[in-house]
Amino acid sequence: MASNRLWTKKEMALLGTAEDASVAKKIKRSKTATMRKRQDLKVSPFRLAKFVPTANQKRLLGKRPDGSLAELWGVTRLTVLKSRQALGIPAYGGK
């Protein structure tokens, strides 16, 4: 059943800042309604920025735990792990 509740400026400001399902849950609306409103307002869907390590960051991969580097760089541990693996660098061994 469709809701006649009007969209607030705060709700509309959240569109595109996270995945539609996440925003929908936060504002207590359906994922479909959230997606349609985002599309109606021509707001781009949320996309995570691709992490490309700098030369200095690459030098640290495998020399410290992935979680430690993730915290230092403001990304997830999984992002660091995938970057390290893509470069063929073994995990930190604790030495």
C-alpha cells in the first residue's frame, strides 16, 4: 500500500549517500519508494569510491596488519586485503 507521507528535506538529502535499502530503513520507507524518489530527483545511486593505493601505501602493504592499515587510511580491512592480494603481496606475518 502506497504511503501519502510527504518527503522531508532531510529525507531527500539522504538519497544517494548510501545504498537505497540502507536509506530506506533509516527513513522508514520502502526500498522501492526510496529508489523511485532518488531517480525522480535525478540523484545518482551510491557507489563506493575505488581505492587505489599510492606508492607510499603500497610499500606498507604486507608490512603491517591489514586492519591497522585500513584504520590509518580510512578504508575497510577488506579493501586493504583486496589491494594487497591484487598486487601479489603476502599478508603481514607479525615479524
